[in-house]
Amino acid sequence: MSIKILLGVSGGIAAYKAAELVRRLGERGAEVRVVMTAAARSFITPLTLQALSGHEVRCDLLDPGAEAGMDHIELARWADLVLVAPATADLMARLAAGLADDLLTTLALATTAPLVLAPAMNHRMWLNPATQENLARLRDRGVRILGPAEGDQACGEWGPGRMLEPGEILDALVLGADSQLAGRQVLVTAGPTREALDPVRYLSNRSSGRMGYALAESLAARGAEVTMVSGPSALAVPHRVELVAVESALEMEAAVMARIGACDLFVAAAAVSDYRPQATAEEKIKKNQAELHLHLVKNPDILARVAALNGGPFTVGFAAETRDLEEQARTKLAAKGLDMIAANLVGGETGGFERPENALLVLWPGGRRSLPLGPKARLAEALSDLIVERYLADAASQDS
Ligand code: PMT
């Protein structure tokens, strides 16, 4: 199935490169529909992009004729990816502010597809604190930014602000067969598990699913076929990720083991309950005793089971610790025989469970990288980069 890309073109001189971008996206098997801002039409005509994409170019939000076909909400739903190239300083400011004052910004608000921007502007505009603040806000929301490059600018000056070349954008998007994880099956666990005491009560933990969901999304954006086995979470299922919803650790184990044979990569971000009640009462437990003693039994360690498989997938675990982070994580890395572990401090003032931000210490045999405190979406991108790097190095060493 070809990837559906909504290409937004805003009004800068680099808009002329959109023509080549559309052509080359098509060559890589993408289906492209183009939306232009009013200013973009001063630099390149809709007809050019229509001829190259094979579809009518959309320009206006309030266009009854166009809306009678695929309306803007349908268009937002249609896209697997929204790419804005070039993204001007003005467009970035409007996106950062959450405005919906034209078709492109409205689509960016309405879509659940990943948003990727290729900025292009004068270097002073790029370095202006206002633009840098907008950039940080967009990044924090998980928007991916490609470039800009440094070099000669159309205004005759030199500096950062040139839009990446179409080929560089394509490489960064890792589309189709060129994708780093194209055709790879990835299984991610996420969220908490619930261990039922009776029909109304359970034992659980504070995991919201944020870290696991962000990782599933960023691995899917690298072209992988991602299945996410998740305990209960209020979060929306990320784009291009297949959800298998479970409740208990035993259900999670069954769901993982049923799918692991076909997997290339396994990432265990779930906070699996280590213990479960030995028995689940069939009726609600009455409060007529002064004390209630629970008899807990150990749950299977899903991650350790996967890591012990003969010829199993590249396996990445997490370690949630309240102290001695590195020491405990090193012990888990070795004891479970993992390829990589991402350790985080939990139960403190920042990061860990529930919160939107986190910090990770990533360890693998012979390596170590600290990923500083930041939004989980940004952290997931950095961790995915590392996972891909180590996974591909591991696969190459097995081939040789
Ligand atoms: O969901 P959030 O609110 O965003 O919070 C994110 C997080 C803190 C839950 C996440 O970053 C994290 O650390 N997940 C792992 C939590 C955990 O269970 O850590 P652990 O150190 O107890 O377990 C070590 C590893 O073994 C984990 O990869 C865990 O998924 C796995 N495990 C543990 C027990 C078990 N029975 N089976 C397992 O697979």
C-alpha cells in the first residue's frame, strides 16, 4: 500500500523546489496531494503541482466546489503524513499558535498524522528568538523538523535557513523500500497492567502509556509495521500502529508470545505488574474483616522470555528505578540478556510515570548514551534513532 502524503507548500522562494519534491515522492511510490497557501501561489502555480501530482491542488478553506469532493476533514484523515516544504517563519508561527486561518493550518490541526516541516527562510528570521521559540514549541509537540541547511541564500546572505534539497528530504523521510525499518515487524508493549482482585478492584501502577505510545509512533514513522500490546490507557492509538488491548500481565504475555515469532524488534515499555493475586474473587470482596491479606504470586517476566528466545528479535527493555539508576539498569541488561535498555528514574519530581516529560539513560553492551529531560515525543525520536542504529549494526554483524 502506498503512503499518502499531504504536501503543504507555503510562500517562500524555496516553493519552486516543491515541484521536484512532488515528482520524486511519486517516484518513491507515494500518493501525493498538494495544499498551497495564498503566498505560495506567488512563487509557483497550482497548475504545475497539479500536473506533477495528478490531483487538483487545494488552496482555499472556504471553497464549496472543492469541499464537495474531499472536504478538509476527509483530507486530514486521508493523509498518512503531512509534510510542509517549504515551511516559512510565518507558517511555523501560525502552527505553533494553533491557528486555523487557512486550509493548510486547519489541516495541520485536524490531522492525527505525523507532521514534518522543512523550514526555509532568511537566516536572521530563522535565528530570531520568536522563530526559535515557535520551533521549540512545535518540536515539543512531536513535530519533526528537517533542516534547514546552512549556505547561500536567495537574499544574497549566508547562514542557516536554506530548505533541504528534495533528495535530502526524501532520505530523511525514509519512505518505502528506502526506509530504515521498512518491512520490519516491531512489537512494542506499553501502559500498565491491571491485576484483578475481584470484579471491581485491581492492582496496578501509575503508567499512562505515554512513553510506549510515543515510541510506537516514532518507530512506525520510520517505516516499521508496528503492533502495540497495551494495557489500559486513555491515549489515542498512534497513526499506522495496530493496537492489541490487554488488561493483565498474563494477557500481555499471551499477546506478545503469539506475535513474537514474526518480529524483528521488541521494545518493552510497559510497566508490567510483577505480582498478581493468587486468585481473583468471583464476587466483590466484603469489608467485614479488620484486616485483609492478599496472597500474591509472581507474574512471568515477558521481556526475559523474549530475550531468551533462540533467534529472537533485537530486544530493548526499560528499567524504572527510584535509585542507583545505572547500576540497576546494567544488572537488568545483563541478567535478562538484552540488546539495549532505557533506564528512567521514577517516583521523583520530574519524568518517569504519567508526566509528559522524561529523561533516559540508554545502555547496550559496550555503549551508553544519556538522553536529557524533554517531552516524551522528543525522547522517543532520540531513542528510536539509537534503536535503529544499534539494530542495523547488529543485523549487519550477523550477516558478515
Ligand atoms: O507510561 P508512562 O506514564 O509514560 O511512563 C513511562 C514508564 C515509566 C512506564 C516507562 O518509561 C518505563 O520505564 N517502562 C518500564 C517499567 C517497568 O516495568 O520497569 P521494570 O524495571 O520494573 O521492568 C524492567 C523491564 O522488564 C521493562 O522493560 C518491563 O516492560 C519488563 N517487564 C517487567 C516485568 C514483567 N513481568 N514483564 C516484563 O516484561
